[in-house]
Amino acid sequence: MRPRYGHQHGHQAGLTLVELLVALLIGAFITLAVVGVLGASETSRRRTLDGGDTLQVGAHAMSQLDRMLRSAGSGYAQSASHLFGCRLHAVRSGTQILPRPSGSPLPAPFAAVSTGSSGVFRLAPALIAAGQTTPDLSGRASDVLILMSGQSGQSEMPMGFAGDASATTLNLDSTVGLSSGEMLLIGDRQPAATGTAPCLISEVSASFDASAGRGSVPLAGTYYAATVDSAALTSFSTSATAHAIGHVGNGNPPLMLLVGVGDGGLLATYDLLQASTPALQALADGVFALHARYGIDTDGDRVLDRWTTASGDYAIATLMDGSAAANARLRTIVAMRVGLVMRSARPDPDADEKKPPTDATLTLFADLGGSLSQTLSLTKAERLFRYRTLEITVPMRNLLMLP
């Protein structure tokens, strides 16, 4: 019998409409769940990145401030008794930069900074100008630090005058370590009629012979002038001293800086000697506020005894009045406590005005208590951001070693 050939047709069934709708609904739920997980993950990632960036930037800023504060006073602190509080005089390329001439305001954010006398800055390792910037990020007064240090890398011992100075030459009892282009801080042990004598910044000429060891030191260059404002080289007595504080050409000039918070949360520095280019530079961003306190030695044993705000006897104008009392008070400052409030670049992704992520107040120096602590009250809009408070306590080692 012959086999039969042919096609056998099987029965094929499709999805019903109900089954299709159920599948679509399940798929939608799965998609929503995945989107929710991804959204939460992205929110968490952004929050972590914002917090990490804020902390990293703040830590960098604090490390820079710590370094500058620890170096404050280097190069001239051994002559604190006659140099602290001296009125600084300097030119740069023939133009007077200290005292700042009338009509030459400091750039933002330091336009309102004043030491009590217009354009005048006096020598001191570290000062607090309380509440002298108002950054737009916070709309509140923030402190400014004034930091001064030499960077010559030489001995702190002063070079005494071996004879009268001329308009272009110093006569020193030692020139060991000096080189052409060295910046000199010249001050007088003999006080002025009204208190501390003025001091003058000058520069060793390129014609200087370093092999001499002592004697004549010719002056010329970017920071040289025979007379600056009311200070003249020939007016210094034979009891004056010269200190090597840095070098013009080797990238190691002295630091005479203002540090403060400007608009946009920018922590900026300004070089009073304009040795750096540009003179105004950014140190960190995302800074909401800067505040500081002095650590004081009250009994002359070079040990910190108490903390104080930059007010009363330690207000900037009082410390910078050029008197013998101000000089003595400057020598009691042996430490500084600095606090930064950092703010995230954008509001918290889950921020809700009814339940904001940040408390209504932030406090710096809480352990000091009373008027020494610094409390910032935040608005509802400000509380939508995340904040970090950072603090450092820095011993002023050059002041701790004063004779």
C-alpha cells in the first residue's frame, strides 16, 4: 500500500486582548520600578558627589590656610619688638603700592577692607579684619585674614646697620646669604615720635657682589625707591635692621596676603605687594562664610591662655594704630582658630521646604561657647542646600618662639 503524503496543519492560538493588557501592565510596573531605582540612584550619586566635592574643596582650602598661618611672621619675627605694627612702605616698578594711594581701592571682594587708616597696612604676622566682606552667597558679613611672612629661606636674624644708609646703598654688618634681587624689609629700632617707626621694603641690586660678606649693599630694581611716601632710606638711624624676606625673580617673594570670601562663594587671596600674577587669585569655591578667633598668651610664657574675638583691644583698628601698646598686644597672639562654612553647589535633589535637609542654624567654634562661638541662622531657601563646617586651630610657631 502506498504511503500518503501531505501537510498536516496544527492549530495556532494568539493572545487574547485581556492577556495583552495584563502583559503591558506588568511591563509598565517593571519600567516604573526600574526608573524609580535609577532616579534614586542618580539622586544619591549627585548628593554623594556634591558632598564629596564640598568636603574636598574645603579640605584643600584649610590646608592652604594652615600652611600660610604656620609660616606667618617668618623672616622678621625675631625683631618683633621694633617691627610689629610698623607702617609698610613699598613701590613696584616706580608706582607706590603701600600705603595704597588715595583713589586706588582694593579689588573686590576686599574693597571695604580697612585697618583703621585709609590705605595703610602695618606689619603683623596674622590679623583678623572682622566682618569686612559681604559675599552674595550668604549676604552676611564674613571675616578677612591679613597674613604676612617672608620666604627667603634664610636665618631669621636681622642684619644690623654698620653705618648710615645713602639713597642707593645700605651698609650692613653682615651680607651672608644675600643675593641680587633679594627683597629687604628695613625697620628702625629707634621709635618714631608717635610710636613704632615706619618700615620700608626695598631690593638688592643686580650689581651686588655676594662675595663681600659685609659692608655695602647697592639697591635697585622693581621694589627699590629712595623715598616712598614719608619713608626715606636716609631717614633710618644706625640702629636700624634689614631682613631678607624673599626674592623677586626666583618665584619665592614674601607673602603679604588678604584672604576673604567674595561673590559666588569664591575664597580669594590678594597680594598686597603684587608680586604674584595676577595679584587677585582664587583659593576655593563653594565657601559660604569665613570666621576666625585669636589665641592669646596673657602672661608672656608663650603658652596659649585664652581665646578672643577680633574686637575691643584686638579690633583691627586698635592693633593697627602704630602705638607701643599695639606692638606689645600683637606679640601676645600665639594661635588662630579659623572656621569655614562650605555649601553645596545646588540644592539637595530631595529638598522640601517643609522638611529641609539642613538645620535652621550652623555654629562654628561651638566648644568655645558664649560670644566666642559663631552662629549663622539660615533662611528656608538656604536650608535647601547642604553645608559642612570645617575648623582648624593653628599655633603661630614664629610667635611662640619670640625672645
